[in-house]
Amino acid sequence: MDKDEMTTFLFRLPASLKEKLSKKAKEENKSVNATLQSIVDESLTKPTSSEPLEKRMFLGKRVSARQFDELDGLVKVDGIYYRYLIESNQPLKLGHDYIIIEAVGNILTLRPLNNKEE
């Protein structure tokens, strides 16, 4: 932390949270004040995630064959329909499962999985 002029203020928190803070401080061999400063500093300097929800939630998710709406060219993931592309511009293989490898806006890029039936 920067060498900045220190200030004081009243900080209210539930007793149970204060106990957790005290326990964490003891585990780190620090004072409660130093522990709280570290937590606040880390929280305020940590960049917020700029990745879209789809990217954070869907990457690596398996998509089963029954989730595809071939007629409209859509795939249903967690109750929402998305457009999709198959990796390397492959055609959709009915009866095959896929994994989501990329999400940009409302378009998911899928990679075919090697199904055991093959």
C-alpha cells in the first residue's frame, strides 16, 4: 500500500463478521486493522471482469444434440436460444454432442465431441 496520510472513521459491522475478520487476522499474523486495509485495497484495485456473461458462464459447457433447433439454426443453452457456428465451418451432425469453445454476443462457437456411438 502507498505511504499515504492515515485517517480514521467509524466502521460498523455485524459481530459475526468481526469474528471472521479477527480469525483471518490471527491466521495471517496481522492486526485486524492491517487485515482490513489489505482486504479493502485488494477489493478496490482488482479489475472488474469485463467478459460478457455468456463467456463466463458457457465456455466448456456441453451441448447435447437435443438442444439444437435445426430448422431455425439455433441452439438452446440454459433456456436461451443462441445462433451458433461449428468450429472449422463443419456442418451440424445430428445426434452429436458439442462443447462451447467461444461466446461472442449471441453467437456460440461449438466444437464437436467424439461420441461413443461413432
